[in-house]
Amino acid sequence: MAKEITHTEGESNTSAARKDWLNRSTGPQSAPLLQRDSDTFLHQSLSTPCVSTIAKAEGIWIEDLDGRRYMDFHGNSVHHIGYGHPRLVAAIKSQLDELSFAPRRFANEPAVALAEKLGKISPGGLDKVLFITGGSDANEVALKIARAATGRFKTVSFWDSFHGAGLGAASVGGEATFRSHIAGPLLAGTEHVAPFACYRCPYGHSGPDVCGLACASMVEYVLEREGDVAAVIAEPMRAVPYVPPAGFWKSVREACNRHGALLIMDEIPTGLGKTGRMFAFEHDDVVPDIVTLGKSLGGGILPIAACIARRDLDVCGGFAIGHYTHEKNPVTARAALTTIEIIEDEGLVERAARLGTRAVDRLSDSLASSPIVGNIRGRGLMFGVEIVEDKTTKSPGNDLAEKIYYSCLDSGLSFKISQGCVLTLSPPLTISEADLDRALAIVETAVLNAAT
């Protein structure tokens, strides 16, 4: 029997189901490392204690120290091209031999080539770039540009949104986990409105295809009343996942134009093909003024993010908006450039669209009639199954979702639960059809068993 993993004070958010999983599933090689992890890292919600160890990561697979293997349908949204893609590993090794670092004031070929590439794949004149090490900072750079360009400081964003853990990013974000613990005020002028919530529409609409866009009208209402908003910042598709209603972003884009506010799209989890388009906002036929990328940009190996803006928003030359030490790191730039080339050369954007449609259609056929499934939704290879206690009231089935999650872990599938009750499935774009079918079968079995 595995050694019981102990928990220190402050882990009250650790559920009984999670503790049970750790104590019955942690092998003898993993247990000591999990305890050392708990003893040495600052504890925080959503990550402490870890659910397992990791010793290997390759393709769609992760393996723990005791040899248990899991298909990873979460990956913190970094593994678009899978783990350890051979072409990416070779490119990074070669770049380390050629040039391993560049001080910020010295131009280097990989960084410039990456900036040029991002300008080419981005629509609508988005072709001025700044690199950062993480998505939270990328969003804060975008906010600085918006302030400088408009002379305003206010923002409009959405409750339940996530834009990073930095103080500025948390201020415009709307997830309580990243806001409620902060003593004192957050950034001033960060106005929030209700997000689009089609399947639980407060205005009485029955879904994203039957919509009066009252949720979009709320954005304009705040823009008009405030009168001096610098930017609207939002996720084009909420990664929980949640698809916007048709016409939503066109309405918001037009409202921004009318009231002189910039539109910032946070594509950190959704960009680079995950939803079946290179950028998720392309589904809605709009172009933002600024877009941010991160997570998968480093190919699941290195941390790099980017802020991409319209050329006329290059207005900050007289002061610093970033000055990050690794801003033009040639190794991270090479990793990002190679990642984009792999996505293009292997046709992964189109593949995500095709496999995503296949996955949602299959889950809809097999699970839509289940009494504990509220809805099945998503775009491309970012899709989810909402678990409910009651199909009529759609009361969230948090405990049921957790039961399903650990059942899937037992069967070798890892993913994330969003909003307490949404099984959020986000595999690499490189996944084989056979492995996708295998994972879907695991989910179907776990959901059907939980309903009985």
C-alpha cells in the first residue's frame, strides 16, 4: 500500500476525493517526491498537492515515476504540437550551439524572424510585436499600449475571465481564485460585465443560436456610460470552454469603434490553431487592435509570449513598456518560430477543426441524452462536457464531475475540470484518431457509469 500523503494546514480546498486518489493511487516511487513538493513549494489553490509526479512527457503522453501513463488532455494549453516534438528539440539544440542568449539591445536573427512571422500569420495589419516570458505579462503590456495610445486608463472585461496572475492581469480578470485573496485595491478603473453565458442565459435565450445579444449590449452600455475606456480585453472563446453567440464580437467591435476603445483579444490558450483557426477570433470575422499569445508559442518546452499590435499603435518609443531580460532570447524565439512552422507544415490548424468536429459529434451522439449532461460544446480541439445534477434545472454537478475526473485518471486520461463541473478536453493537435477515440471512450464510460 502506498504511503499516505500528508497535507499541511492551508489545504482546506483539497477535496476528500483528491486525497483518496492520492492515497490509493500514488506509487512507492512517486510518494516521496510528492511529499517533498508539498514541503518545499508555497501552497496555492489548483496546484497543491499535485495529483501525481511526472518523469516523462512525449507526444500526448505523460508518465509518472511508477510507470503509470496518461493521455494529457490539459497540458496547461502548451502542448499544441505534443511534448518533445523531434523537430523542435533539434532546432533548440542547434540554436543553443549557435547563439544561446542576446542582450535586449542587440538584434538577433531568430527574434527578428519570429516577429516577422507573427506579423505574417496575423490578420488585419497586426504586425508590431513585443516578446515577453509569460501570458500575464503580455496582457499587461497590451494594457500599457492601450493607455498610451488612448490617453485613458479604464478597461472593460468580463467576470469569470482569466488573463493571468499578475496584479494588473488579475485586476482585469474575473476569476475569484485570482482576485479574492489580494488585500487592498486592485487596479482602478477595471470595470467588469457579465460574460456571454449562452447555455445559462440570464436574458432567457435558449442557446448561442437563439440570441438577442443583450450580453454584447452590456459592453456598449458601460462604454457609453464611462465615456473614457481605453480598452475592452477579452478571451475570444472562453477556455472553459464557451463559444460566443453569433454576432457577439462584431457587436463589441463596432461598440469599441464608436466609443474610441481598443479591443484586446487574449489568445493565450486558444491561439495557434487550437480552435480550428490560427486565431480563435477569426471564427467571428473580427480583427482586434491588439492580440496576445503565449503558452503553446514555446512548443511545450520553453516559456515565451507575444503582444502583437496594429502598426499605428507603436506609440511607446519614448518610454519602456516591457524591458524583459529575455525579451529577444534567441533560443525561445527559435522554439516559437519552429513551433509555428510545424503547425503550418503539418496542417495542424485544419486537423484541429476536423478532429474537433468529430469529437463533439461523437460525444453528442453518445452522451447528450444522459441525465447528468447539461451540454456539449467547443471549437476545434478545445471542447467540454458540462455535468449537472439535474438536466432540467442544470444545477452544477461538481461532485459528479470530480468523480468522473478521477475515474478517467484511473483509466489513463488526464484533463481539467472548469467552472467546477465542465470536463474540459484539450488534446494536442497532433493526436492520432485512434488515441482520440480511445480517450473519448474513457470519458463516455465514466459519464455513463456516474449517471447510474
